[in-house]
Amino acid sequence: MKNIKYQIILGLILLALISSLILSLKPVSEICDINSECEIVYYSQYNSLFGFQNSYFGVVIFTFLIALILSYFINPTNNKKTIINLIIFVGSLLALYFLYIQNFILQAYCKYCLIVDLSMVISLILILPELKKGLFNFKNDENITTGS
């Protein structure tokens, strides 16, 4: 099946988007048990950047990434693939950082955060062969005819 790797990544990013939407739109009392580890993560100092919840950034970034992947399916180019891979790489570094914070600093876990973080890490694992070719693989933006 053509682009199976990116179809799996699309599914993972959709899961991450749904989790980010839940964190963004639902009150913490509805998504976390009272006095749970989820609340500890949600109310921690690590839950926001520049005054915005991390989940808001996730909604924007994952929506953009989904649109880019769908665009890649319609008209596959090297530049689109490189941008997708770059976003996954950076997102995975952030996911690993947030996993570190949950495990070693907060010693508490948010199930929705874990879905987002693990989706990014699994996506990184799927693109590792691409990264071995070089992360910044911008070329003349030609259509890709292979199914990688």
C-alpha cells in the first residue's frame, strides 16, 4: 500500500489532535479524577508556554500537520516530506521532554498527555529511516513517485 508509513503517522497525529482538543476544551474536572495524577500534570507550571496551555499549541500544530500530510498524499513532494519529518522530529524532542517531566519531576501522568507524547515518539520511530538520509533534505521540489 502506497505511503503506509505516513498513513499510520496520520492516524497517530489524529489521536494526538483529539487528545489535545480534549485537554483544550474540557474542564479538568471532567477529564481527570479529583486529586489524580492527571490534575497534578494539568495544574503544573509545565502546562503552559507564553501564557497559553500546551494543548492549544498542540491543536494548531497537529491540525497543520494533518493538512500537510493530506496535501502530501495528493501531491507528494520532497519538500513536503521533509517538513513533515522535521515537525515530527522537533515534536518528538518536546514529547520526550514532557515524558521526562511527568516521570522524573512531577512523578505523575496525564493519560491524554501520554497519548500525545507517545504518538509523536512512535511517529519518530517510523521516520527514522528517512532521517538517516538527512533531516534537511530540501531539493528541487519534484513530485515523489515512490511509495516510501
